[in-house]
Amino acid sequence: MYPLAPFQSTDRAKLHAVMRAFPLASLISAGAPWPTVTQVPLVLDDTRGPHGVLLGHFDGNNPHGAALRADPRVYALFHGPNHYISPSIYPTEQYPGWNYVTVHVHALARPLTERERVADILFRLAELHEPKDSGYRLTREQRNFERFLDMVFGFELEIASMRAILKLAQDKGDAQARIAADHLAEVTQTDLRPLLGALLAPEKT
């Protein structure tokens, strides 16, 4: 069995918690000669269907919109925390590992043509992630909002099935898994400013 049974989960509450905490998913559609892949933030609506519905939008120029119209079957991959785990953290001898959390979703896509439904996705996404003390709120009154809305491709994904891989050292026993979880929480709090600064530097030719 792969992955090992302790790492597998179909617990709806756990999967939804990861999807909310890490909403930027890799959306994958079949294509020729290669699959079509887009990173897109998704909003979970857990009031609809047995597994919930995901709401999202692309730039209207994104070719993934045409891919969804051609074939509604999509695979959404949510990426949670991950990091190398050193054996030095454990009180007993272990091998090095890489702990990670992912949620894998099979879904059927429905492009949205109603402007109000597409606008609602934009409002919900902004409301969920805008800092509460920022003073900003997205509204229809914002300048050029209707023009902006014309450039957006909205969609919803009806979740057909979902599962998580929670590789958190559960196979080593509860005490070891708790140690590894605490370590993962600590090491993922990384100062990314040097990396991001380097990525913003002028391109080398």
C-alpha cells in the first residue's frame, strides 16, 4: 500500500482544514502534448455536496479556461507545510525523512457565465484573505470594477473525491510524531526575504 496507511486520510474536517489554511492549489487538466497546470487560490464552500465545492477564477487570457471547457475533469493539489526532518530531533535512532501535507482532489469543473456569481467569488476571496486591519474592502464601486470583471474567467469545482497524504512521522509512534510536528512547525517559519529578493533581481542573459 502506498502511501503507508498511517499517512492516508479521508477525514473531511482534516482535508478541509488544509484546503483553507493553504488555499493556493495546483490545478491540473489533461492536455496535448502536456497537461495544463495553473496555480490558483480556491475558496472552499463546504455547504454544497458531500465533499464541498471549490470556487476560483483565472485571468481571462489563461488557456486553462479553454481546457476546462473541453474537459471538465480536473485534479487539484493543495500543498501544506513540508520540510526535511533530521534524525537528530528524535530520542531514538531514525533515518532522515521529508515530512509533508498534501490534499489531492478529483473534481468536475463548471465555467461560470453569470457575472454576479463571478463577482461573488472575487468578493469572497478578498474577504477571506484581506488583513482585518488593512482598511481595504473590495466592492463594485471600485474604479473600473466592471471592466476588471470582464477580464475574469470564473469557475466552480464540484469535488468528486478527495484524500490527504499527511506524512507526519505517524509510523514512528505518537510521541515521535508529536516531536516531528513541533519541529516542522518551527522550521517552516523561515525568513524568505533573501530568496524573494534574489528572485526579484534583474534576469541574467
